[in-house]
Amino acid sequence: MTLPDERYRAVMMTKEFLLDLLDPKTYPRIPRKIRDQAKICLRHYPSGFDLEAASRGSPEVFQRRMEPVSRLIMEFERDNKLKE
């Protein structure tokens, strides 16, 4: 089970990766077809504003940061589910 803050970070890190793929200075040997596909993927990719709105509306899905106690409880629940 992925925690809401892990999910939030994964989405933001994926966006940064796709943006890096578009930059020939960062990755000079990427084929044009891959760069074009990254650009298509980014066209409707959620912005930071979108993720903030999602975290307010569905904090169980996306959260920028979790309270340490909430995180501890969710990790405990995840670990117990894995043991079942």
C-alpha cells in the first residue's frame, strides 16, 4: 500500500523526469520519438496546483506531507496487511 505522501511525491517526481527528458542538455542522447512522447504525456499532466486541490479534496489519496502520527499509524496498518 502506498501512502498518500509517497503517491504525491511520485507524481511530482515523474513530472520532473518527463521535463528532464525534454531537455537535450540533461539527456543528450534521447531519441526524438521519446522526447515527443514525454511532451504528449505532459500536456495534461497535473500541476502542483492540481495536486494541492486533490490533497484538500481527498487527503487519503494525495498529501504533500503527513503528520508523523498519521504516517506511523498508516505504516503500521500497511505492515499488518502485508503479514496477512
